[in-house]
Amino acid sequence: MLAGLLLFFFCGCAGYQLGPTHDAPAGSRSVQINLFQNNTWEPRLSEPVATALRRAVQRDGTYKLDTHGSGDIILDGVITEFRRSGVTFQPADVLTPRDYELTLYAKVKAIERGTGRVLIDSEVFGRTTIRSGPDLPSAERQAAPLLAEDMAQNIASLLVDGTW
């Protein structure tokens, strides 16, 4: 019984890896995160995305954040779409949304500075849900950091756990 329990415990941790998931030691490479270009009708999305992405990279610790423009990896992006869709509707009026899902799409590209090799060239999204009230634009502005944080986590995962 004890041997079976120990075998189960160690098999459950078989896929876990301590530290970075690629060959480079943590903090040995740096990443430069440029401000994303915003090609949507929704203003002021670039700043929350860049702030959240920088925070996510720092929190992960696999890469050092380079703010002086000489990083080993250059991360650029274009915010391509901001979408709002109704999730739940008013009980008495099935045409009026009560909650919205906000989705933000971006085309992200990471390039290795020394070789010019493209590490990431992918479309990434982030999403969050908001409750509509009397002032929907204010609710969307307040949700922008949450939306950016979700997108930043997805981008950071691609960068850190990439198969390149």
C-alpha cells in the first residue's frame, strides 16, 4: 500500500520541471518589450498591455526585463481587434445584455536580436467579463487592466514556454 502511494506520488510529479522550461538559466537573457501599436477603434489599450506584459515577465523571472533597448529578444505587437459580445441578458428583455465579454486580439512577434531568428509569430488574445451599467464606456475603461493582464499572461507563457 505504501509503495503504491509513493509510486503514485512520484509519477504525478514526473512532468514537473523546476526552473525555466528551456535550456537557458533563469535571468541569463533579457527581453525588450516595445509599446504595441493599436489598430482598433478603442483608445488607450497599448499602455495597459505593455505595463501588464512587463509585469508578467518580471513576475515569471525567466527573462530579465530590458528597458534600455538592448535586449536579447525584441517583443513587438499590434493590437488588431477589440470585441464586445453579450454574455447574459436582462431577464425581462432578451435583447439587452447585462454582462459583456471583452476580448482583445494582438499579433505578437518576438525576434532574437543577435540572429534575427523569429521566436514567436502568433495571434494572442485576452478576455474578461464586465457588468454593463449606466455607463458602458467607463466600465470598459476600468476593465482594460484586467483584459491586458489576461493577454499578458498568454504572451508571457508563449515566450517562456515556447518550443523554439
